[in-house]
Amino acid sequence: MIALESRLLPTYPETKIGFVEGDGAWLTGTDGRRYLDFAAGIAVVALGHRHPAPLAAAHAQLDRLWHASNLFATEPAVELASLLSDRFGGARAFFCNSGTEANEAALKYARKATGKAGVIALEGSFHGRTLGSLAVTGQPSKRAAFAPLGPARFAIPNDIPSLSEAASDDIGLVLIEPVLGEGGVVPLEPAFVAAASSLARDLGALLAFDEVQTGVGRTGTFFAFERLGVKPDLVTLAKGLANGLPIGCLLVSDEAPRAFAPGDHGSTFGGNPVSCAAAIAVCSTIDAELLAAVRANGARLLAGLSALPAVTQARGYGLLAGAVLDRPAQEVCDAALDAGLVCLTAGPNVLRLAPPLVVGADEVDQALDILTEVLA
């Protein structure tokens, strides 16, 4: 255990191991042992540890400019906004420091654009821990200690009638994750997403996709919405965007109504030049070849998980996979760590795997071999 941990506020469980070094899909622990990383910092280290492209970009920017504030333009922020707009098909960007902050920006944008405070989100969803993002997180256990929170109603994932049941005249935002991450790695069905989009239009609300976990190539396309046939008004990004440096982003479609004006929102560290430089390198590296490899290795991972006797269902897209187990997931996660594999949980009985996008087929097979041993 890392000695300074005792001076941290106890907002996370006590850790079993600390890590001191990373390389690709591998971590080195404080015990000197190597671990295969199928968590990637909770889907954050998209290109793997110490990938040369964002590493070089961040180093080069550190030698030039660390911070200037959003009162002045910086080249990395302007270039990153342009790259993301091109990927989206026409959008403007607001940069911040995390997914929670990106979702807060989306909530504020929709409220000002529509004049309506209500939000429809999904049961089991996770959008962050600040008061606004927590209010639209569909997990009562996370909300209870901080109630009362803002006006939100919750539909059931992939249950189209529940969308209409949650509707009311005060809804200004329909907020969904294309694949619920913390909620059990539950992919949304195209028909459900189409129904959510139609409902948003009928209510005069904006449609937002929280792609904090699914965006930036994680599901095998740059945005997860590309496989669903619906283009949202708002998209939030974070996690994998800068390969581990803090960044968040709200993208607003060029077709969405205009809302923010100077003074409406801000972030002291948003658009940090070093984080944006790393993010430019990440976006430039995630090309068609890499996305094809994500899809291929993701299919290999899901097929291998499906074959394990303790797995009742394997689901997900690309390299965001969930294995529904016949036993508690945390026990399996702990045993896998003891066996040299870092993975995650997503609810009581779902094991979540989110390796770096550059993971190889051999490493996928190694992870499956460890899980086979652990689940025997």
C-alpha cells in the first residue's frame, strides 16, 4: 500500500495494490509484479500507458505553454475543437476537466436553450457526482445522501413505453448513455434511441448523449452514436480523450439552438494547452485501422467471455464488455487481480472489461485464460 494513502479522504474503498509504472496494456505494481490492465483507468487510458503520440505532444506543449486561461486563445484548444467538430459533423466545443463537468455544462445549456428544467434520464445510468449530474444519475443509492436534488425522471433502458411515462411539459433534456457503463454495460437498442430522439423533438427538448465512457473509439466507432442511427444535439466526452490527462468536453451540434453567451459558463482549467495537445494526438491516432482492430478484438473478447461457464451473458460493443456472472462480481474482480488481471465491476454481478484500444489479440486471450482459471 502507498504510504500517503492514509492522508486521503475515504471516498474510495481501501486499495489492495498501488501502481508505479505503465506500458501499453500493462501495469507494474508496488509489489514489483506486472499486471495486465483491462480497466485502463476506468476506460481512460485509451491508447495504453505511455503511448508515444500523446506522450510526445504533451511533452512538447509543456516546453511551450502550460496555461493562459480562457480569456485568451491557445492553439491546442482551437485545433482540438476543430478536430472534434469534423468527427461529429459540425459542432462547437466547451472544454472542462472531467465528465461530470461536461454533463453539468450540458444540463445548463439545455435549460437555457429550452427554458425548461426537467430531465429524462435512465434507470441505472451514471452521469457524475456533482449535484446537477448526480440529480440525473439513475442510481438511488448514490443520490440518497444528497437529496433533495434537481427535477429528473427516469425511464427504463430499452423500454420504449417508459419514455412516454416519464414525459411532461417541463422536460428540456433527454439524456442517455449509448451503453450504460456503471449501470451494467447495457447497450441501448436502436429502436429505443430513435424513440428517445422522437420524444425529445415532440417535447421541444434537446437530446444529449453522455459518451464520457463510450466516446473516442471505445465501442469501435469514434462516437458510439454512429452505430445507432441518431445524431444528438449534445455530446459529452472525457475519460479517453486525453489518454489520462484531465479533460472534459461538451459538443453542441451546429443544428442545435444557440444558448450560451459570454458569462453563462466557464472553467478556469478548461481547454488546458497540455491536455488539449495530448487529446489532439489521441484523435489523430484513432483512425480507421485502429477502430477496425477495436471491433475485432472486442468481438474476440465477447466470444471468449460468452464461452465461460460462469458467464450467463456477455454484452457490449468494441472494447467495452460486460460479463453477467452467476456470482458476485467483486469477488471475481479481486481474484482476477490476485491472478494478475486488472478489471472492473458494473453492479453486483457484472464484470466490466475496458482495456486500452491498442490491446492485442494475444493479450485478450491472456485475460480470458486468467478469467477461466479464476472462474473455475
